[in-house]
Amino acid sequence: MKINTILSFSAIFLASVATAAMPDDPNKIDTCTKPGTVALTFDDGPGAYNDQLLALLARKKVKATFFVLGSMIAENAQQAGALKKILAGGHQLASHSYSHGNFDKMTEDQMRQEISSTSDIMFQNAGVRPAYMRAPEGNCGAVCTKVMTDLGLVISHWNVDTNDWRFTALAPQAATEQSMVEINKVIIQDSNPAIDSFILLEHEIHKFSVDLLAERVIDAITAKGYRFVTMEECVGKPSYLSGSTPPPVTPVDPVTPPSANTTAGTVAPVVPTATSAPSIVASSVAPSATSLAGASVKSQDNAAGFVRAGAWAMGLVAAAAYALF
């Protein structure tokens, strides 16, 4: 009996280790092809602090990738205008869906509409259709993978996370310290620029992330010996789909950004209509009311971390049981 029990717990332990070490789906990109590089990515914008963030990136001479929401672009003229500013700074635009809904709870047509609507509004306001797509919360199972692969999109995940969304209730300095925990452990302490690379997840909609965390992240990773790149350079595939006409990169003077209530001279965002430019996909099914209105940006991208943590937790439980028996 004792031997059988030990063997059973040993099998559980080995299975949990294998799960934690199991390579990711090769269709889902979570690391760069070049060692010594870090793709700094910002989700959920363009937000109210985008000008400030662009000024910081210009001052630090860092290129980043912005995974934007179609609903945020449609929300007001300032956020729509941010797309051209992002491109002018030499950064990359990518898609994070329209409503931030859970793709694994959508039909194929709903997913395609989410992608298409975001592509349309980005094309009309910035002239680009993104080739890189990050599903909200990383929820992209077999059906989602098929849809994105069929559309020729790069399914963009990550392998290190600031977890900044978790700490918004804390004071800014405390939130920054907590958001640096995984960065310090995974990159600063345990990595080697000669062999490692990272896709780093942060959010631009949290004030402390832009005020304090972004610069802290950039300085620490640069000091470790890594070079910041866009997702295009990280992965080696073009940023935009055929037909995109991104404007030329122009020098961006990192001046103090205008106040959030400055609206003079802005132009209302172009929202896709039935007569808009050809979409990335053809679909007659619009996102459901619950996916558009109920899917909150506050639900953030942490699914992958829970999977890894769960696998190792299984291993620890099995090891403890082994010792007891």
C-alpha cells in the first residue's frame, strides 16, 4: 500500500514538472528570436497617459509595441490621434481586440468581428492593419488559434509580466515595488542576455505604471545588458498586413505632454462604417452586447502566469505527500 501511494504521488510530481516545463504552443509567440533583446509591450490603450509615455520612451531612446483596443480608439479624438504619434515615434501598433472580451467564450464569427473592427478603425485613423494580435488575458485556445492563424496574424503572448494591474489600489511607490518583483526575479537575477530574451507585458492605462514603473523597468533591464526592440524585430515578421501605409517615422521631441483636457485642434476619430475601407475579414456577426459593454479593461492579462503557478503548486503538494508517506 505504501509503495503504491509513493508511486502515485511520484507520478503526480513528475507530471506537474512536465506540465510546467512543457513548451508553449509554437503558434503563440512568447519570446524573441534574438538573445539579448526585450520587447516592451503596453496593453489596453491608447490611454490618458499616452503622451507622457511617448515622451519617456523618446527620452530613453526605447522602441515599444502598443497593443491597442478598438473601443479606446473610438472613445475620443485624443486617443485616436495617439495612433499617429505612436507611429511617428518609431513604435509598433498591434491589436488587443475591440472590446477586451474573452475570445475563448466567443464564436469564430465574433472573434473575427472583434479583430476586423479593430483593424478597420486603426486603418482609418493611422493607415495600418496590424499583423500582431494579443488576445485579452492571453485567452486563445484551439479555436482562437485557428482563427488567428487563418488570418495570418502573429499570436502574441509574453514570458514576463509586471502584473501592474494587480496593485492599482496601493500607493504609487508601493505599487511600483510590487510590479518589479517578477522583473527582478526573472530578468535581473535569473537571466543571461547572451542566451535569453523576453516579451514584457505592462499596461499604459495605470498612472503609476507611466509615472514611475516604466522608467524603472527600462533602467533596470538596460543595466542588465538587454536591448529594447519592437515585436517586429523580436519575432522577425512584418508589423502590418498588406495594404497598410504607415507614415514615415519623424523625430519626436520629448517635451512635457499637454494636459488631458487640451482638445483644441483635435479631429474626431474615424469609426468604421459600412462604407469603410476593405476589412481584414468579412463577417456579418457583430460582437455581442455583453462582449462590448460588459467586457471591462480592468480584467487583465494574467492567464499564463496562473497556469505555470498551478503546475508548480501541484509539484510541491506531491513532494510534501511523498515525504509524509
